[in-house]
Amino acid sequence: MKKALILFTFIFGIFNSQNLNLKKIEEQVLQNNRTGMHLSSQKQLLQLLEAQNTTISDEAKINFLLGTTFRSINDYGSSINYLKKSKKTAEQLTNADSLKMNIDAEMAFTYFDNHEYDYAEKIIKDITQKKYLNLNLLDKAYIIMQEGYITFLQKNYSAAETHYEESLAILHKNSPCNQPVVLVKQMQLYSVQNQFDKVDRTYKIAMKLADSCKIIKYKIYATEEIKDIYATKNNQQKVFRYSYSLDSLNLIDNREHKLSEMHVNNQNFLEEENKSEKESRLVFIILACLLGFLLLTLGLYFLRKIKFHNKEKILFEEELKKIKHELQLYSEAQFSQTNTENKILNSEKLNARQKELLELVSKGKSNREIAENLSITEATVKYHLGNIYSILDIKNRKEIFGKIIDK
């Protein structure tokens, strides 16, 4: 028991440490995303969602970071899904105006990157009306840049240039490595104005910055844009030149492979969660059918007995009620057996929290019901079950029910 307590204290300390270092993890995730290590970001964040003692604030922040991670590989559908989860969770928080504003800004970025400019513009207008309150400087620069691009689409080129310069000034001072994002927009502006000397000069500046900061996705972004610019002008020589550069950059980045791998990993995570719930429901349905059959058989038996002897009718009815009640208790016992002699539920290998969770499993509770009962997340329930299976050398819930019933 003492060893179990020490182990629990150690694990509790680890998870608390994770929560305390969430700011550091955020910085690491953003750095990974800039350098193309998106899969590492995703794995780390999903593990944090499964961790014990994850607060509502942490869940909102982790889902927000997952949204930014998927946006950085152009998976806008997954990005919006995680951002919506983050926004819904953040609504439960007080004194979280900064986080809520950052979530709104990230949703604007995602819609913007996916060319859903109407959605993006609506959010951007709301942010600008609030005068960028509680928004960090990097996101403020991006919002201003996007304001510029929307005016560019409206062919207000002078206003677009003003917004771009304002955005670059903020980035130059606070986040110089992200300047290529705005520089590429400037390339588009110079292109429609037929200022190709400025296009070439701006491209070189963007590539130099991306190279010095080792952010290959910005080099790909700038090269894709300049290739498209000269393709519209039928300059085949430059199109060939930049196409060759783009192929080399994509080979290094291997972006498509990373995207596929992340999708598989994310899908497996969701499928495992659904599989556990389906198995629990299947066991419950099978046991309910068996008990229903037993009730029906016994009911017919007693009804026949009643027909042969009217004097015992009342006694038989009372007996039938008793049997039905006992069968209901038996049904509950299949899931809620808490006898102290049960070696599984009272194993010294389990700590108090694990025994409490295992008892709920034995009552036939689903992951969701257990999470609600213990005031934890479903991901945490799954994490504990994995540890219990490993400790007791059990593969699934069916073995748990078998060992509890057989004891």
C-alpha cells in the first residue's frame, strides 16, 4: 500500500508538472510547427489530453494548439474542429479573455487560409472593432495582414500596401522570422501592379529570412507564389526555374507524407475511443437479452403453475415478484459485484483510484458514464483502464466480467 501511495504521488507530480509547464510546451509546439515537426506536436498534445488532473483551462489551450498544428499543414477541417472544441471549453472559463481572443484570431486565420474570406472577414471585423484587445502582437500582425489582403481583393491596392507595411513593422520588431508570410502577400500586390522588379526583390528577402530561420514551409510558400505569378505572365523560363526549386523543397519537407501520417494517428485515437464504448454497450446488450430470456421463461413457468391451483395464486404471484426482484439484483450484480472476497476488485496491485474505476467498470458503466461519475475526462478514463489491464494482465472488459463473475 505504501509503494502504491508513493507511485501515485510520483505520477501526480508528473502531471502537475505538465500543467505548470504548459506555456513551455506551447512554445515547443509552435517551434515544432515552424520547423515541420507537426507529428511530434500532435503526439505530445494528444498525450496531454489523456493526462490526469487536466484542467478545463488546459483542455481549452491544448485543443487550441491542436487547431494551430493542423492549420500549419493545411488540414483546415481538423483545425476548425479542434478550435470549436477549444472555444466551447473556454466559454466555461472566467478571466480568459486573452485565450478567447486568440481562439477567434486562429479561426480567422484558418478560414482565411482556406479561402473562406467571408467567414474570416466577419471575425476580423469583430477583432478590429475591439481594437485587438488581449491579442498578442504576432496575431495582431497577421490580422492586419489579412485586412490588407481583403482590401487587395477589393482592388484597393493603396490600403492593402498600408496594411502590409504596418504588419511588417510589428513582425520586424517582435517576430522577424514570420515576415515571409506578409512578404508573399506583397509579391501578389506588386504582380498585379506589374512591378516585377519588386516581386523578385521581395522574393529574395523572403527566402533569405526563411533560410536564416530554418522555416522550410515559408520557402515553399514563397516559391509556390512566385511560380504562379510568372505562370500567369507566360514566362516559361522562370516557371521552369521555380518549379524545379519547388520540387526540391517539397522533397525535403515531405509534407504530404506527414499529413497522411497525422491523419492515421488522429483517426486511430478516435477509433480506439469509439471501440471501447461499443464493446461496453455490446456486453450490456448481451447480458440484458440473456436476463430477459430467463425472466420470460420463469414467468411462463409460474403462470402454468397458477392455472393448476387457484388457492396458491396469491403465493405464486408473490413468489414471482420475489424472483423478478432477485433477477434484477442478479443483473446489477453482473456489473456491481463489490464483495470483499473478490480478488480482482481488491487486488493490492491497484491503487484506490484504480479500484474505484474498476468497480464502476464491473457495474457495466461506459467510459462516458465513468467520466461523469468521477468528474474526469473520457481520455483519462481510457488512460486508467490501460494501466489496469496491464497490471492485472487483462486484455479487455470481457475478461474483467469473467473474472469477477467466476471469482
